[in-house]
Amino acid sequence: MTFIQSLILGLTQAVSEFLPISSDGHLNLVQHFFRLTPSLALDVFLHAATFLSVLFYFRHQTKYFFDHLKYIIVGSIPAAITGLFFKDQLESLFANPKLLPYFFLFTGLMVFSTKFIKPDNKKITYPMAFIIGIFQALAILPGVSRSGGTIFSALLLGLSPAAAFNFSFGLFIPVSIGAILFSLKDIFSANLITPINLLIFVITGLVGIFVLSCLQKLVIKNKFWIFGLYVIILSVCLFFFL
């Protein structure tokens, strides 16, 4: 893999991780067009960079995280079960780009539908947390957006846009830690720890902070649905070109 290819993959991860357009789907797509073998280990390696972006961006919101920790734990259960028991099946899905248009279409319709959800201001409950967690678990599929699914379901269940954003990225922390720890062996065996990749790692993290800031503003302004149009158009195009 060349430096330019690595840089494009890193920037793709930084932009698509937080926007509701699916980072795994876009990484899979870029690797396909570069004629690279899709790698779950590479996805997790770049995911670790954006995980650090979230920690930095939310460094002043530790109180929110610990106040909602019991709900975050409940919401993390579906993704934990999926990751532990369906890893082999997920590897095969990552290797099949033909499925991407269907997963992207699901994401696009889900995100676009937030345009029609009337904002509310309910308090999070355990059942709500678990349902939002199910949508996070679905995002293990390439092309299904984690932020798209969690924010969509949170808004649908009656959380305010700000609360939906905060809880979505509260859930992001434990599931990211689990995915990184679970894939450490694969990351090292794939020889991803190189000077060039570490540079890409840093760039990915820095760009991720900027994108996260932009997303928060769009969610609060109820403009989240705009990304759904992009993903729907992308999915339709992929039906013809993949």
C-alpha cells in the first residue's frame, strides 16, 4: 500500500467515522477501488485514531459519561454480543463489496427519515438505551452507520438532539475499546504498526476532531438528515458500478 493510498484511507476514516455515512462501508469501498483486500484489522487500527478524537473532544464531559454510565453499559450489550459471537461471519461480509449498496441504502433511508422526527426532550431509560444499543450493533455491518443508527433511534425514542448526540458518542467509547482490544492480535500480525501508518494515525485523529465538531452543530440544528441524501445517492450508484 502506498503512502497516498494510506492517507486517503485515513482521511476517509476521519470524515466518515462520525458523519452518518458509515466509515467501515467507505473504507471497504475505497479498498475495493484501490484493488486492496478489505481488512477488518486495518479498519480497527484507523478506528483507534478516531476513538482518541472522541476522548479528546469529550474531555470536558466526563461527568456526563459517568452520570450515564449505567445506561451506556446497557446500550453496549448488543454490540458486545454481536462482536463476540459473529466475528467470522462479519469477516466474510467485509470481503464482499456487492453487499455495500444494500447496507448503504438502509443507512441513507434511516438518516434521511430524521427530517420527519419531531424533536422531544425525554430522559434516557434502560429500555431506550438497549434499543439504541441494538442500532449500534447493526453498525458492525459495513455500510451501516453507527452514528446514523444511534442518533436516529435516540431521536425516534424522544431524546433531544443534544442528548442523542451525547449518548451516541458515550456508547462509542466502550464499544471502541472492546473492538480495539479484541483486534489487537490481528493489528500486530498484519504489520500495521509502521512509521507511515503511525503518521496516518495522527492525521486521522486530528481531522476526526474537526469533523466531530461539525457534526455536533448539524445535529443540534436538526440538519442531520442531509447526509441521508448523500448515502441514498451513493447506494443507488453502487448498484450499477459494483
